[in-house]
Amino acid sequence: MVQPERIAVIGSGSWGTALSIVLANNDIYVDLYTLFPEQRDEINNEHTNKNFLPGVNINPKVIASMDLAEVLTDKEYILLVVPSHAMRSVVREIKPYLTKNTVIIHATKGIELDTYMRMSEVIKEELPDIPEKNIIVLSGPSHAEEVSRMLPTTIVAAGTDAAVAERVQDIFMNNDFRVYTNDDVIGIELAGALKNIIALGAGMSDGLGFGDNAKAALITRGLTEISRLGFQLNAKLATFAGLAGVGDLIVTCTSKHSRNWRAGYSLGQGEKLEDVLDKMGMVVEGVKATKAAYYLAHKYNVDMPITSEIYQVLFEGKNPRTAVWDLMGRVKTKEIKHH
């Protein structure tokens, strides 16, 4: 495959910048769209993005711009790295610059509130002229802080057409950044969004000082319930045992880099949700994902006790300690139910 000379990246936060560095290290020029003149100047002149990735040097092939037309014109590949709540408006904004051959790659782990749509569904709805096979999702256990420092990372490129997914695999893959392909777009997107809920719970457990035993149980049972919902929504169960499932779940539930874990930890320490979100200053996707999963669990009659307790902590003022004891005191049951 002939590598593209330039790729457009929309979203100049930590993950958008980290993925831009991966592409630039593969000898691809990156036009990175930003809304902020100070950030544009810093990336172009100092080759840093200190607010989001302190201490990281950015490859000079990453060029920041505030001109959307300049960033998007004549690009075969466009990478979207924006919060889930902004995806629809961003896609509407870029629409005039796309052709039916454009490949849209997104790296957003979330579900749209109100519609409960996955990100590829939002993209497809807004861009009916782009074939479904040209929408690819990137997901997996990948902290921007580590990817930007070229620490070994493995992720998944998922799409309905193997050839397009393999083209994206080739663009991103290098010795530090290994990419697998997968055809289960539903499973990859749901796993990426839903694991953030369990990470909030893991952070709460740590904030309460409940130790590793409790957290291991929370991660394992959390995987069971998000797989259960995924299966109801036509995902493949095996996906939840893979990189985008259990892999991402482990890294998000156990790392200080994880915003969702940090938010949960603060909640476990007794802080209020509004204060936690204000303090973090970055999007905590797990909060929205909890609302979406709680709704979907009711709609499809799926038993999701951990999600339900976290929902009550976030939105109904339940004490996190009480939530954990309520989970421990549930009616006795079998661990594995064979279907």
C-alpha cells in the first residue's frame, strides 16, 4: 500500500495529539485542527502541547491549523478524536470537504446521549454519501501519555470491510504501536464506551480504600455485565475478551492516567460530581456512558447491577460506600450461567 502523504486530525487534546505523533513518526504529515491560537502557535513553534501532554516533544511533521478548509481539503483519510457529545456537530462541520472516497477514522469512546447511538452510527447518519465500509473505529488499551512517549501499545482498527481496515492498520502500525483488525464494529465501540463505567467504579472502590480484592471482583463482574449488554446489542462476545474489551478495561481501571478512574477515586473520597468534573477540566466519558448504559439495560431488560449502583451514585446522590455494600449483599447466584 502507498502511504498517504498527509492526514487530517480533528481534535487537539491528548489523544488526538498522541495519534498525530504516531502518524508523523510513520513519515506522514499531519494537519491537526485546533480551535485555539495559543495551542496552534505552541505546537508549530515549540512542538509541545503542555496542557494535555506535559513533557512530550511533538514530531515537527504535526502542523496545527485553525483553518478547517486547509486541514481537510484533498484528504483521503480524516481522523476524528473529539468528545462523544461533539461528534455530531463536528461531522456536520466537516461534511462539505468530504468525497465519497474519504475514509473516516474515529477514536472516540462514548455513546451519544439522547439517541444512545454509537459513534459510527452518528457518523453514518450525518454522512449518508460515505459508504459504511469507509468508517473505521480505533480502540484498545491506550493511554495518550504512553503512546506519545512511544511506549509499546497495541490497539484495534475495526470496520465492516477488511481491506479498508487493513489500510488503516498499515497507516498507524510501527514498532511501538501494533494494530490488529477486527470486523465487530458494534462490539469494539460498545466495549470502549462501557468500560469507562466500570473504571469509575474501580476508582470509587480505591477512593474508599477497599483494596485489590474488591477491585479485581469489580473488573471481572463489570466485564460480565458489559458483555451481557453488548451481546443484546448484536456484538460478538469474543470481542469483550480482546484488546478493546478486557484489555482496555484493565488499563482504564488500574491506571493513574485514566480520567475515569481519577474521577471515581475523587467520588470515593467524598467529593461531589460537579466539583470533580470542574477540577478535571477534561471530558470524563464514563459519566455519560453510565447514563446511556442504564437506559439501554432497562430498554433491553439486561441485568447490570454495577452500572445501576454507579448510576445512583452519580445522579441520585447515593453514598459510594452504601453502593458497594448493596452490591455485596445481592441475592446469591451462580458465577457462570451456561446458555
